[in-house]
Amino acid sequence: MSERNMSSFQYHRHTAYSRSRMSGHLLDWANQPEVYKTYEGISSIPLPNGNLPEERNFREMVHGEETRPPSGITFQTLSHILRLTNTLTARTRYSGRDFFYRSAASAGALYPNEIYLAHDGVPDLNPGLYHYGIRDRVLHPLRQEKVLCPILDATDFPDKTNAAASLLITGIFFRSAWKYRARAYRYVLLDAGHVLENLILSLRCLSIPFSVHNRFHDRDVNSILGINGRQEACIAVVHLYSESDEAFPVAEPRKLSVLPEAILQSSTVSAKEVVYPEIPSIHEAGADAPDSAVSGISSRHDPGISVQNWQAIERCKTGNQMLTYPELLVRRRSKRNYIPHPMQQNDFGGLLDLICTSCGVVDKNADGADSLQVGFLADRVEGLTPGFYLLDPHERRIGLVQPGQLTGIMTNACLNQDWLAHAAVHFLFMADLNFLDQRWGARGYRYAMIRAGRIGQMIYLAATALNMGACGIGAFYDEEVNAILDLNPSSSLLYLVAAGPVKRL
């Protein structure tokens, strides 16, 4: 199949799991990918470890209660942003060596995503392009020249005078493909969404204005970063703005310097990397982002679900004793030790409230904002009829689709992972794949999966804030879960996140 012709529908169906067609797969432990990116011969710059500004509890931060914005972005500010986006949180022993978990969730703890920083004039840090080394909390300087203007151009961003810096999230495909093979592209995008949500929350925590860009010119951005788009590719770009009265000067356009081989080869993470052709095919098919949604296509995203009746979600008044966002990052884990206790009504309302508020942070007219349908299976929620519901986060309402206790059969379709049956709620992320293809081309698949990952990360953090647990699931028998939800033939479940009370350890 031609790289240019692969669609969202074709990729998702081709990588579907089926009880009758799944084959065994032994992991190649001798060629396990390295989870930290390194640059041979390039010195690093330690990130400063200053105290964070005055911290608010998580609910206040998400709701954006008024606070004083910073006077400008400094090297210390950038250090705070990176720390609050992704950091090491816990250590375990694995294959005879220390292994560290991170604040952003990742399928199989494979951590395929990297973060880069570009700026032209932040105090105490020379202009240039940097890679964030999460293990040692350092920056690796990759370009010692002004690069912000070319990155802004690659996102078709018009106002260059107020942009202070850009943060770019990439994915190294083989880190996930080592375990998940051709299906790995799903996980790389979901994990990028997890990291992106943390980045958005870090900027809100620090009151820094920003904009999120999932639509950009792939080749231009990848070339600036020194990555080839096949082993590693850029997935999301976030521009940061300063509240300072001084506008940032726009650099004159000029050709960027040629990067050394040590940088160009740094995306190789294993001595023996296997390329699953479906991954470069679907990613390359979406490389040319359309200027806007294709005209003449219905803007109504309909996976074939009919709501019986809608009810409003009241803004939750509880949660003032929640932990702060930095505290939640350290505590977030994938929890599977659910207990068959009801989720309290206030906790469920608080969870929905945080999800809806988070969805409204990035403008609902942004790239791919309507690429996803969110729902949930409620099994044990105080005051709520068990069943399948849709969630409309922008109108802040839920609608009953089908009554009944469905988490048990959903558990069976999720590779019979029995612990799922005890979770009070299964959050569902669904899309009409033909709608994505018609509206945005293959790029629409990225939009939907990244958005699912973003909301999934918020569920992780919100559940932690409410003293509950959450765990994301990307492995399921695709046809079976679609049949349970009675989706139309072109629609599919993309991601599931379980949540509920957990056993206290």
C-alpha cells in the first residue's frame, strides 16, 4: 500500500486485535530500546532547581482562578515547565538495573516521546535548539543559533513578535514497536497526548500564555530538530508567550546550519531496529497537513450512537483540599488494584468537572477539536443508572445511550484483564475513522489519538487528586469492543481509561 494512500480507517483496521488472528510475539530482550536519548560528544547544561512559585490546589489551577502571571520567561521558568511536564517519579529494579517511572503515563512504560526547546532570547540561556534530558535534568544544545522564527513559520503562525519559546514533542517509533509492533503508532500518539496534557497543565500552573499546534509542516519541523521523520517524528508543537511589555525581535530568515552526524543519528535506540511498514505509512500519509478542514464535509461527528436523554453536569464545589499539581505528578501511577465499591457521587462529579474544564482549555475550534467522541460505562456510581453514556465536555452534559452493566463484557473484550471488572467506570474514546479521513485526511488520526491521550492523562491526575486510581488500556479485541458499543461500521474505540476506588496500600 502506498505511503501516500494509507488512511486512518485502513491503519486502525489493519492493526486490530482479534481472538482468532492474534499471533505470539517474543520480545527481543537483547535489543530492547534505550529509553533515554543521548548525544555523543555534546556537553549538557544543567537545569536550575529553584523553588516553584506559590502553588494552588489542583482544582483551583485547572479552573484558572485568578493569579498573577510572571513578568517574563527566564531559564528558571523553562526549567519549571520541563519539570512539571515530565519528570522521574519512582524507581524500581528491572533486569538487574534501576528503572525509573515518569509523571506522564506510557503504555508498557516504554516512553517513546522526547521534548525539545527552542528560543531566541530567554535570559540566562543562549538562543538555540535544545533537547530535554529527563534522566539527568539537563539540556543538550543542538543548534546554537536562532531557530524560533523557522519553527513559527512551520506552524503558519502569524504573530512572531510575542512568541518567547516553543516546546516540541516527538515520538521515537521503535521504542513502542519493540513490544507492540505495527499497533505501536497508536501508543506513540496516545503517549504524546499524555505528555502534551502535562505540558498544558504546567503552563497553566505557571500562568504562562500558550497555543497548541497539531497542524504544522512535518518536513520543515523535523529538519530543524535533526530527525528524519521515520525513526523519530514531531507530533505536537506548543508556542509560549511572555507577559512582558517588550516584544521579542524577529530574526531575519536565513538558512540553518548543517547538524553533525551525532545529532542526526541520535534517534537510533537499539542495535537492531525493526521497521513495521504500517507505521511510516500512516504517519507519512498525514505529513501534509491541510490548511483547514476539507470543505463540504459534515462537521457533525457521528459514530452511530443515539442518546436517550441528556442531563447537565453541575460544576463541582468540592475538592478545595486537593493536592497541588506538582504533588499529583509525583503520586500519579497506573492503578489496577480496584475494589468493587461505588464511586461517590461527589467524586464522580469532580472527575467529570475536571475533564470538562480541561477540554475547554484549548479552544474547541482548534485543530481536531471535534475529532473524538468521549463516553463512559458506569457500573458502580452512586446516584447514576448503570449503562453506556456519552460525555459532551463543551456543553458539560452526559447522555444515556444504553442502560445495563457493561463493564464485565468490556473486560472480556480487553484481553480478559480481570482487574478491569472491578473499576467503577470505563472512560471511552471513540472516533468515526472515515469522518477523520474525509475531514482532515490521514492527519485526522493524529488529532483524535492525541486528544484521547490528553483527556486520558487528565483522568489519571483527577482520579489521583480524588484519592482514586486510573489506568489506560490500548489493548483490546477491536471488533468485540465496537460491537459492545454498537458503533457504526466506520467507527472504532481508540482508547479506554478505567477509574474508581482502589485498595489502600
